[in-house]
Amino acid sequence: FQHFQEFKNRIGAIGPSRDKWFADPAARDQICVNILHAADLSNPCRMFEMAHRWARLVLREFFAQGDLEVKCGLPVSPMCSRDTTLLAASQIGFINFVILPYFKVMGEVLPEVQMLVRQVEANLHRWQSLEKRRPAVFTTPGPEPSGSACEG
């Protein structure tokens, strides 16, 4: 997240004025980099039903990685253990520590992003409600990793 820190530093240096950002080619490039990164992180910004679906798909991918790490005798990476990772808790942490800070800073320069921040905040409340009612571990099994990945 080095580019995020650089983005925050530039906001501190030139302020949130859109005119200043678009007049400066380096600042404009920095906005583009951050928009691209925001697109990569944007699943929690969608309507809750879609955000929930994507969260499950992402965890399925993480769990496949964790299964492979176990099979290879490696330590399991954070969020990759199907035995300990909670769906709602994982999303609450991701939103609080990555998504909201990132999109709030983006919204300082691009006010249109505030709409996404409001959706993320609504989704956060839904995840918190789900966590209070049922902190179930996400246990949908993924495909077995092939043995060749650990060989050689």
C-alpha cells in the first residue's frame, strides 16, 4: 500500500482540490493508479448480496491456498485456514482496516467515491449483524489441490 501512503501525502501537500490534481500530471497519474487499485478492492462496495457472494468466492480461493499450504507442509497464510476463518469477521476486518480508509481518502479528491463509502458502511453494518447472530465458519470445501504443486 505504498501508493496509498503516497496518495495521502500528496493530499496533505496539495489539498483535495480536483483542479490542482488534474493540472499536475504526476498527481493525475497517481489518481489513476489509486482508481485502478480501488477497482481491484471494490467488492465490498457493491450491494450487499453481491458483496456477500464475492466474499464467499474470495474465501474459497484463500482456502484453496491454505489447503495447498497444509499439503506442502508450509505455515497457513492469514485468512487461508478454513478451520479458523470466519466469513463475517473477515469482512468486518477487511472493511475497517483496508476498504473504508482507502475509499475515504479517495473521496477527498473524488467526491463521487463518497457514494461507495456509504454503501460500504451499510455493508459493514450487515456483516456486523450477521456476526452477532451467527459467527459460522465458512466451510465450503474447495477442490483438492494437485500434488504436483509441492513437488520439486
